[in-house]
Amino acid sequence: MECVEIAKMTSKGQITVPSMIRGILKLKQGSTVIFKVTRNGVLILPCEIKEKNPYTSKEWQKIEKLVAEKGKVYSSASQAKKHLKNL
């Protein structure tokens, strides 16, 4: 499929994606796109951004355990490291 459309850039560097292209790519208000520069030109691809949890469930368990032990004092750094290693 070949589709050629033209858009003019504003002084702020913005362009309006032509309606035919928006329809083909199923873009709507708030959609996110990727611009990829290739040897043949620029690709515009629709994409979806999803939130990713930065910690695994095992890491969350360690964090919750650390929070529960708030205020615990160790007499040396090696004791603290040993405790953390055992979590």
C-alpha cells in the first residue's frame, strides 16, 4: 500500500498528521508515535506506553521487610551488610 500525504511544519516544529494517515495508523487524540530515522527516510510508527513496575514481587517483599525494621541499629557496617544479604 502506498499513500503519500503532505503536511506543513509550524514555527514550533509541529505538524498535523493527515487524516488519511491517522486512519491507517489508527491514531486518535493522545496517541503516541515513534519517529525512526532510516537510510530511506523517517518511519512514523504508533506505539503504546505501559507502566512497568520497577521491582519484582520478591524485591517488594524485601523492601517491605526493611520498612518494617525501620530504626534498627547495627554496631558495624559489616553487620548491616550481613543482615541485608540474608533478606
